[in-house]
Amino acid sequence: MTGTVFNVQKFCINDGPGIRTTVFLKGCPLSCAWCHNPESQKTASEIMYSPDKCISCGACTRVCRVGAHSVPDKLHLFDRSRCEVCGACADACPAKAVEKAGKQMTVEEILEDVMRDKAFYDNSGGGLTISGGEPFAQFNFTLELLKEAKKLGLHTCVETCGAVSTEKILKAAEFVDVFLYDWKLTDGQLHRKYVGTDNGLIEKNLRALDETGAKTVLRCPIIPCVNDTKEHFEGIAALAESLNNLLRIELEPYHPLGTDKLTRLGRDNSVSQFDTPAPEKVDEWIGFIGGLTEVEVIKA
């Protein structure tokens, strides 16, 4: 069994307890306007091109069999309509101006890589985190990866948006030690406007997991002029207070990493441009929400 992976990141300390390896899978049912990993939204592999890195060497033109790349007068042109996403250009590019987002990996290949750092997990209480995109968009692969990870004695976390069938998320829960669960907007209509769907199923799944005793961390992206409101903060606190197995609340202040990635993917980046909040504003958010609930609130 293979899955489409766009990154395997080592020595992560913000994706669950301890030192962890985070495996990022492609595919997501949502379309958040502030997405910081837009290369994860589509399940299929994609080509990312960074003009500022290009040295106009022409290496890509020599390996591209469909003529998607050309360098007339030392100006690199990339015709995405021709591209077959074979990745030959990315392999040939010495400057890493062209990169392929997404490659096929087996469960065994991933775990072989992950297990190289098992000593760090054992010493720190860490393990494997599966992220995305939405890991459950590749449900069968994610489930198999979780099962095999548990056989190896790994602590497992899954970062999920919760927009999957209740049956699937509950089936996977047996093999997940902690869910890093996104809660983006309390208001359902605003959720649909900025994310692409309402939050009914997401809340239903969160409560269903809580009823089984599954441990969760509530991850809340805070986007200025979108959800940095008293009503949303009160909603976060009320939701936290209603859950029996919530470990903490993590606020994720907006950052503009996704804007550059959209450009490199050849997509419109105008919808993703928000203001980055000042540190003192983030502290203010933490203090406000913390004053409404006994659940720990931290900056992720």
C-alpha cells in the first residue's frame, strides 16, 4: 500500500509530546483561505516553481519530455498546461527552483525512516505524528500506517480537521494516542465562507471521539479580522469546558507562509493575505480564553 507524501519532517517538538517525526500527507476536503500548506490540498502530486531561485541553467528543459520548460534569453518560462508532473525537472534542477510536492511511499518505507530516531522518542516521550492536508483523506493508508506504528510501539498523534466520516475517525481512534484537532470557527456560516463547509460534522466527530475517551488537543488558528472575536473565543472556551478528555487548547496565530507557496504552485494568492498578529496581541487572546476555562491555553 502506498500513500502520497509531501514531507517527512524530523525532530518536531510542536506536533505532540516529546520529539517526533511528522509525516505530511496530501489531500484535504477543506479549502481554508489562510492555509499554510496549500501544496497539501490536492491528493495528486504538483510542481512548485520558485523564480527567485532559478539560475536559468536550462537543466529542466533538457529532461522535460513535453516541453513545459523553456529558457529563451535566459528567462525561464514554465507552461503548467503541458506539465505531466513526472518530476524529472525537479530531480535535474541544481538550484531547487523546481520541486515536486508529493511522492509515493509505502508504509514500510515511512516507518523504516521513522524508526531511525526511536531512541529520541523513547527518551522524550515522542513518536510519530501524521499530518497533512487531512490524513484521513487517504484513510486506508493512514489506518495501515497507524496500525503498523503501534505494532512497533510508537506513540501516535494525528492532526485532523475532523471533516471525515464519523465511522472512519472512530475506527482509527483505537490506534491514535492523541488527536490534534482543528477548531477553526465557531460560527457555521463563517466557517462555510472561509473554509468551504460548515462545522457540524467537525463538532460531531470531536464529541464522538471524546465519548470514547480519546485524548485531544484543540488547535485553533486565529486569523485577524476573521475569527479574532469575543464570540469565537467564548465559543472555544465553551467547547473546551464541554469535553471530558481535552488535554489543552493551542492557539495558532496566522503566518503568511502559505502565500508564497500559492505563488510557487501557480495559484492566486490574493485570498490568503491577512495580517500577522503582534506577540502581545496573541498573549491577549490567550489571557482572554484562559479566563473563561480551566483548560490550559498556549501558543502553538
